[in-house]
Amino acid sequence: MNWNPLLREQITAHWSTQLRDRLEGLTDDEYFWEPAPGCWSVRPRGTSTAPVQAGSGSMTIDFAMPQPEPAPVTTIAWRLGHVIVGILATRNALHFGRTPTDYQSFEYAPGAKEALAQLDEEYATWVAGVESLGEAGLARPCGEAEGPFAEQPMAALVLNIHRELIHHLSEVCLLRDLHLHTRTRPEAN
């Protein structure tokens, strides 16, 4: 059994049939829409009231450590920022030669189009990186970069990242649906 193509197929099939097309045409209005009071988002530097405002460019992402209970609802901008940086870019840097980055050093997108370009780039790097592992690479330990999961095989990390992508990008799709059906609903008579 050749596991590497099967693991890649898990995310590439989902990406190409259920996720990426649903993100096409994402508008800035959707990207920054706050469906509830007190949302965490990506905002112009200096405009956030969140305890932590991370980012290196003109935009920052809202955070708090520890995370409050309950955690604030997050915008599409926040969720894409989390996927791009926390799920893909940091792992691409740790395992596949990407320039090191983290929430503090990343330059967040000022709009939906730029965020989708960042997502596409990090996703392509991830998939190519997983392919480069081959079978032997999937079996080797993740290494100390993964902290308490250092001894877990890379295949376990790949499965976890794929679950995270499916989970969070499905949330983005749901937020798009909510935006469409709550922002364009005709007024009741």
C-alpha cells in the first residue's frame, strides 16, 4: 500500500470538490463581516481592542492568551488568517523549507482577494511538501518542532493538518452562507 497518495488525496479531493470553489468570489464585505458583537477579526493596525494584536504589516489579527471562555465568534478574515498562518505557513516553515513565520511576524491580507492568494500559496506548498515526504518521510518522527508530538510519525501530523483544513474552511463556507442569507434577506412586511 502506498500511503502518500492516499493522504494527499484526502485533502486534494476535498479541496477541489468541496472547499476551494466555495471560496471563489469572496468579497471584502463577507471577509470582514462580523456576525456577532465582539468578533475577533483581522483589522487595520491600531484599531483592535483585543488583548493581543499580532501581525507585521498594516493589518493585525485579534487574539488573547489564554483564550477567553467562551471564545469570541470569529470572522472569515480571522479564520482564513488562522488557517493560512497557524495551520499551514508555520508547518510549511517547520517541515518544508518555507521562510519561518508565526502570528506575530506574518503580514495579514488587507482583503479577501489577497487572503485567498495567500491561502492558495500555502496550500500548494503544503501539498507539495507532503508529496516530497514519500513513504519513508511519512513514517519518520515529526521532530522536536512539534513539541509533545515529536515522536509521532509525520503521517499523524498530515492527518491532523488535513482535519484542521477541512474543519476551519467548512466554517468559512458556513459563514458565507450565513452572510448571504442574513444580509440579503428581504425585510418582513
